[in-house]
Amino acid sequence: MIKQLFPIRHVIGYLASLVLSAAALVVIYGDLSDAANMTVLLITAIIQASLQLFVFMHIGESADTKKELYINIGYALFVGLITIFGTLFIFVWGWYA
């Protein structure tokens, strides 16, 4: 298979990321309810994360390193959740020593 010289997938992924970020701005500039705001943010965040994983982190390209990629994703999710819930415990719920 001939390798492409121009990374068209990356350019399209970048443009899609910009469009998804602009769609998330509807929350700030739109006059929507809280439920609609959370729905817009949740949908754009899930699409954005999957776009980043598959286009820029090359999740679907290599079968050799698939196990290591999923371990890294699991670790990143673990650290992210610990950070989010730790922040909530300290700042919102007042759980500090």
C-alpha cells in the first residue's frame, strides 16, 4: 500500500475537533436549559474524545500494540477519575484533612 504524503485524515480530524469545540460554545452563548447544556456538553465531549483516540492516538491502526494502548487508556481514565472525584471531595463536599 502506498503511503499518503498529505495527512488528510489528520486535517479532517482537526477540523472536526474545531467544529465540535464550536458546538460546545452553544452552552455559553445559547439560552438553553441546564439539562440541554449538559446534553450538548456530554455529546460533544464523547465525540471529541473518540475522535482524538482514533485519529490522533492511532487506536485502530496497529494490532501489535493494541493491548498496551488499552492499558494506557485505562490508566488515563483511572487518573482522570481520581482527579475529578478528588477535586469534588475537597472543593464541593468539603472532605479534607
